[in-house]
Amino acid sequence: MTATPATTSPAFPWWVRGLAALPLPLLYALFAALAWLVRVAVRFRWRVTVLNLDTAFPQQDARQRHGIAVANYQHFGQMAAEMIAATRMSREELLDRVEFRNLSLLRERLALGRPVLLLASHQSNWDWGMYAMAATLGFPVDVAYKPMKSAAADRVLCAMRQRWGVNLVPAKDLLSDLLQRRREVRVIAMLADQSPRTSEHQRWLTFLGRDTAFYAGPEQMARATRYDAVYVSLRRVRRGRYVAECLPLAEGSAALAPGEFTERYARLVEADLLAAPSEWTWGHRRWKHVRPAGAAEVS
């Protein structure tokens, strides 16, 4: 049974309900202005964004990197407008705006009673991709997430996602949840492209031409559960329209060499990023950790 979004409820604060009453084109205009203020006046994460782009694209000139940075703020303004709009949007409208390709890759496995690990990245409007997956798949969609530092913002984001039937599992509890509910037929989704904490298991590999730490957790979970793993590539085709393509990542029965799972994931993330560099999360401190001299591939 597919999820049907709940109607707008008091779970959303007054300002969300007020903004959601506006037509989407007006929301786009409003958040474009806000994105400009955040970039030019507040300069929120501007230095981090520029530093990351300098690191990732040293072969490009400063003007090209600056253009990507400006477009990145515009992208997040559009994404914010779309998330607000989704608090009132119908299932039919959302699924008209997010087109799935090769969804049978998931459906066939789930229909056979096989849970699936789904990996994606912080690319394009990943929230709409998450909502649309829960709205169309017909099986539970559980998503690992890390609570935000702001409790108020965290409540709003959780309410937005839960409206579409997305079940949120704190990332720190994900492995125990997987083992306790191992036989439950569902999708377990993770966005694992951001920098892991130093206390977390890491795998070091080359990403965008430099040493980069990735979470080792998804690979460990795939080994522990032997679930099939699927990657979802999300691309914006034009404003408010997306294509989500399901791609095979690993078969649960396959005996992969250590690190190969994470390597495959990193290459898929990298391909999406290079295809649309302005739609990734450059404001995140992706390279805040330096690989220790002599460190093993996995730490």
C-alpha cells in the first residue's frame, strides 16, 4: 500500500503553514531573495563553500568556481521553497514532479520478500526524492538521519518527512534496528556522502582527486545483513522537475573485496556531483579530516 500524505497539521508551525499557502512560483521568488541575502549579507558558509570548490576543482578558474558557488545558494533556495510546498502538496503532484526510472530494481526484490539497502547522496532535492519513494513504493521506507542541533528545526524537518510516510531512524540506532527487524520487508535508506566523525568507522579513498574519508557503516551493514544494495541517482531536469534513477550497487550474495562497496558508492556519488556540481552540499566541511600518515585504508 502506498503512503498518502497527511493534510497540513498543527505539527507545522504557523510560519510553515503560512508560507505553504503561497503558490510555488511565489515561493521560488521569495526564497531566491532569501538565498541572495544568506550569500551576500550573512555570508553563511560562504568561506567553506569556496574552499571546498577550490579543493575539488583546482583545474577551473576562479570565475567558474564562483559561478558554481552562486548557483549552489540558488539551488538551496529552490530546495527550501520545494520543501515548504511539499507540506501541502498532493501525492499526484509530487509524483508528477519526480519521475522514477528502473524502480523495478527495488520493487522486484521487495516483492520477493527481500529488504533492500538504498543509498543516495546529498545531491539535488534529496528530500523530494525521499518523499516520492515513500509515496509510490508500497513498502515501508526507513531513513537513517542525524538530529539537527536546533530542536525546533529538527521537529519541522521530521514533520515534513513523516507527512509522506517516511520513517526516521536515528543513525546511531540503525545497526541495532537492522538486526532487530532483519526479516521485515522494507527499504533502509542512507545518505552517506558527508564527512564521518573521527569516532566513527571510516574508509579512506580518492574522491574528486584527493584523500577523502567515507562512512564505513553502509558497507558493514551490507555485510552483516547480506541485503541487496541499490543507489538512487537524483537529477534536476528543470526547476521543480526531477528524475530519480535506481542503479545496482551490490548483490547481497556477492563476495566483495573489502572496500569495494564503498568505492562503488563513492564513484556513483562523484558522477552525480560532476554532472551537476551546483546541486551538491558544498557548505558542508567535507574535507575537515586529514588522512593520518601511514593510516590504513579502513580506520
